[in-house]
Amino acid sequence: MTNMTLAVPNDLMEVMKRHKEIKWSEVARQALNEKANELRLMDEILSKSVLTEDDAVRIGKMVNENIAKRHRLK
């Protein structure tokens, strides 16, 4: 298994110090694994997609325009 070093904000470190009963490395490992699983699923879904980046930009612009019209922003 590979080791990893993390930087955490001071306020988070204070909470971690107050709760030494928690195995923080295991919490981090589980969070990383959960995120990796989400990314694997996203990659699998996207591998079957025929939507191009240009299509996504075009659709996004249409959605933004329709929202602006609905809320009378244009």
C-alpha cells in the first residue's frame, strides 16, 4: 500500500485532535475510495456517450438562454 501525506486546515486538525478515538487514516481512505468509485462510474457512463464537448456547450448555452428568458434577465 502506498503512503500519502495530506495538508488539512487548522480548524479541522483541532477536531481531529479532540477525537483521537477515530482512525482518521481509515476515514480518509474510505472517502478517497468513494470518490474513486464515483469517477469510475462516471468514466463508464461517459465511455458509451456520443455527446461531444461542442454538443454539451451548445446545449448549455440553450439552457442558459431559456433560464434568462424565463426570469426576464434578457
